[in-house]
Amino acid sequence: MTDAFSLPAEEAEPQLAVADATLARLRTVPGLAARYTGHPRAVHTLDELAALPPLLKDDLNTALAHLEPRSATAATWLFQSGGSTGAPKIGYAPTGFYMAGVHAHWQVLDRDDVFANAWGAGRMWGAHFLAAGLADLAGCRVIALGSITREEYPDWLAFLADRGVTAIGGTPSVLRLWFAHARAAGLKLPTLRKVLWLGEAWQPQLEEDLAAVAPQARRWGMFGSTETWVVGTNTPDCPADTFHPLPEQLVHAGPDGLLDFTTLNPAMLNPVLRYRTGDAGELTSCPCGRPGRAMRVLGRRDNVVQVRGLGLHVDELVARAEREPGVSRAQVVITENGGRATGVDVLLLTDRPLDTAALRTELLAATFTLSTAFQHDPENFTVRAVDELVSNDRTGKTAGFVVRAADEEAR
């Protein structure tokens, strides 16, 4: 069992006092205490840790509502996670956002950098402030961009070029907007060397735009959530889906292929004890040659959604649509009325004319869920090209699928 953890027993078990303290806190939560009945009062070994029940998002939300944690040495920040495909959840962090531990092991920024922070600021999303904390530790110069409208891109890109920006950070979907606008306008960022990303999987299409706009730039990724904060990082020498866990984060790969996370940081406010984000993955070695176990993220398991009582594999549907020539990005939008899916739309960003009717026919015939669910009203499954996908105004993220209410669609 211990080989399913990112750290060997001799390194992890001396630090399990933190897991003990987290378990003690969770036992005080009325809605969760019963699940730990029959388990040891203290966790001394990795096998004992693996025997504990995992926490899901709703469980953690229950715990936080009861515990209302506060930092002993700094302000306590409340952040929102989720909201693109599910109900928003709350996460807590002290000023600094645990980035000292990240900076100690991942020094992507240095004092000579000019860093453009393009993660959305405010609205209770943490990534902008987390990246600002990293930049503060690096001592570099920072340009806080936040959200940019379509009309503002040319002026801001020119400004970044004039300032000699060397690093930029954002979610991959936001970064694609920056580099696609630059490429379309024929603008270059010749001094850009580093592209930091967090919040979504890396999008391979970014490589094409980067080669045209900033050929010296390389990707540097972080993986985490508002509940776990940063779990691991990678470098240009690592595959985009492979991350090296921080020493203060213990990663476990379950027999069902799902990853869960346990904090070894005594300052962590969220009670992260075998917490599942919904990501599937495995522990492996990294081709970069760095010693220790790396975490390969295989994708989200919660992207199977119910459509009229049947499971729709959104990732598979999106992947098939994005194989169509000229399609740069696809998104599945599910419209619900009273909790029932009334329609499914596949939205496509494309740079050329596309036979959407033929693609719709293929998807409908090849996808059991769609063909069965819309057997009597096939007109409620559509495929169409659009100028832009549905994005989260708060974070700038563009999810692979979105669920919206029928009255929202009408507006």
C-alpha cells in the first residue's frame, strides 16, 4: 500500500503528526465524525492513512462551515473554488498563500524578471494573489493585468513588448487569448521566456502560437486547487501532465485511479486529509530525471455528467470535436430545466468553414448517451461554430463543459 504514496514511509511517517491534528479537527465536525468510527484515533503509518475514508468537495465544505479556520499569524483570506461545472466551494488561506514552500522548490521567477500576472483578480478566486505571492518572494517586477477585454489586447500587448516582459502567467484558456490576439495582429514578445500556468490542463495548441509570438518562451506549470493550494510543479523538461509534489503535500493514488491529497504543512487552514479533487492519475518517474516520485494527472473523472439519466463522457465528446480540421477548441454546454437536461450544445472555435451538420450527425450516431437521450427530440442536440466559448467572468477560465439553467439561456 505504501508504494501508492508520493513519499516513502521513512520520509512521510515522521510528518504524520500533521495528519493526526487534521483528523482530530475532522472528528469535531458533526456531519463527518461518524465516518471515522472504527479507525485509530491517531495515524502513525501510511497504511493507516490509506485506510481512512477520502474527503470529497461536499465533505470539505461541511468541515469548513463548522471549523471556520483562522490563521494565527496573518490575515485569513476566503476564496471561492468551482462554479464552472458545480456549486461554488469556499477555501481558506493565510496571507502568503503557502507560496514560500513553492518558491523554495520551484524558482521559476528571479529578480531580473518582468512578470505579467494575467490571472483574474478579485471575485474570490485565488490564483492571481497566489502568483503575486510567488513574485513577491522572487523580488521581480510585476505587471498586474487581470481581465482584459477584446478591444484592449493590442494596446496591452504593445505595452508588454515595450516593457520587455520576460514572464507571463494565467490559465491556459486565458493565455490562448493573449497569444492568439498577438499572432493575429502580427505582434511579437521577443523577451518572453517563461509562461506560468495553473487552473486548467495545458493546451497543446498554445505551443503553435508561442512559436510564432514568443519563440524563446517555455511553459512552467503548477497543479492544485483552492482546497489543497499548490500540490506540485513542473518545468519545461517535464511532460505537461506530470508534476513533482512539494514535500509538504502527500499524494496518494487510489486503486480506482483517483488521486487524493493530504497536507503535511502544519500551517494549512483547510483540513486536507485524503482529499479528492476529482482528478485521476498515477505516480511515476519523470523523464526530466529529477529523483523521487512524480504525479501524472490523467484528467478529471467528474467530467462524466448525467444527461436524462445516462452518463455523458464530456472529455471524449470534446476530444472528438477538436480532432475536426480547423477546430481549435470545443465546449459542451448542457441546459437544464428543473434539474433535467433539456439540451446539449457543442460549441466550436474554428478558423475555417465547417460542416457542422455532418459533425453533428456523426456525434449523435457515435455517442450512445446522445442518441438515446435525444431519440425523440434530436433537435435539442446541436453543434455550432461560435466566435467565443462560454467562460467564467470571475476567473477567465473556459471549462470543457458548462451547465446552465434554461432561464439563463433565454437571457
